[in-house]
Amino acid sequence: GENVEQHPSTLSVQEGDSAVIKCTYSDSASNYFPWYKQELGKGPQLIIDIRSNVGEKKDQRIAVTLNKTAKHFSLHITETQPEDSAVYFCALSGSARQLTFGSGTQLTVLP
Amino acid sequence: DSGVTQTPKHLITATGQRVTLRCSPRSGDLSVYWYQQSLDQGLQFLIQYYNGEERAKGNILERFSAQQFPDLHSELNLSSLELGDSALYFCASSAFPGQGNTIYFGEGSWLTVV
């Protein structure tokens, strides 16, 4: 089945710095890679996604890159702000069709 | 606001009891998913429905069951509850069930079993 590993589990950055979270997977049939942000007491919120026919996608301060050969994809947040503090989950779908989630990264942006 | 509505938001119940969690998908979405989130297991896929029919099953216990009604709302039934069932239960929806469809999550139902 599909498996996805997410690193790091915790990440602290200074406000204004960049944050990078990486996920690796094993199923070469995976072709959809969303990222979710979960704030305390709330449900996961889709922030960006990428499909396997695209190598990079950007939305303002957030970008996602995908390397299908190496089977990894990453979330990049630039110019971090305190409100970016949350748990971030990578996910993917492929042969199993349903989303499989990474274990999450607790991002803390220090003012 | 994702448009996915879940009730109740919080629920406390005793071991051995049965509860029902309810979900209304986003307007127009035909597919509903249930996920369980616990501290040690992360977000685990339980079950998926599409237009009233079960579409896929994940790590759902036999004590748990779900259904999707003609108006597309869904219910997750949890019975013979154990302490380990305490978790956040999320409902999510998408327009279609296929691979790569954007999935939107509700705010969750927090279940505490005492």
C-alpha cells in the first residue's frame, strides 16, 4: 500500500525566515500530492496541491515542489509569519485512491 | 469554512456505549470520507461513500459502521466503545470519488470515552 514519510516532526523558525517540510513516498502510482494546514481545534485545511504532471506550483508565499524520480515532494513557506504556526500534513493518493497522510510537522514561527 | 458540517463538536460517553456522528458534505459534493485522528496514529482513513454507496474501506473496526443517505449526508456509528476510541473524527467531502479530487475537511467531532 501507500506509505508517506514526513520530516521534520517539529520545526521552529524566526519570523520572516523560510520553512521547508519534506515528504517521501514509495508508490510510483501516486499522482496527487496535497498539503494541509491544521490549526489547534480545527480540521485540516487544504493550502496547496500538485499533480504528477507538474514539477512546481506556487501560491503567494507557499510553494510545493515534486520530484517523481526521487519520490519526494516538499512544501516551502517563505517570509513566515506567526499565523503560519500550525501542524502541516502532506498527503498523497495513487493506487489506493484515498488520501494517505504523513505524520505531520508542528511549525512554530517565533516573533 | 470548508462547507463540510459535522455534529456534534464534542461528545463524552462511557465505555460500552454507542454514538452517532453526523456529517453534511459541501453543497454539490457526492463523496464523503471519514477519518480518525489520534495522537499516536495520525490521520487514518476509515471509509468512503459515493452517492450512497460504499466506495472504499480503510482501517475501520468492525464495531464501527457508516452510511450515506439519499440527501448525501453521512453518519458514522461507533458501538461498544473503548477508551482507545477517544479521538477526533473528521468527515471530508469531494465532488467525485476518483483519484486526485480535492478533498475538504470538516471541523471534526471530538469523542472522549471515559
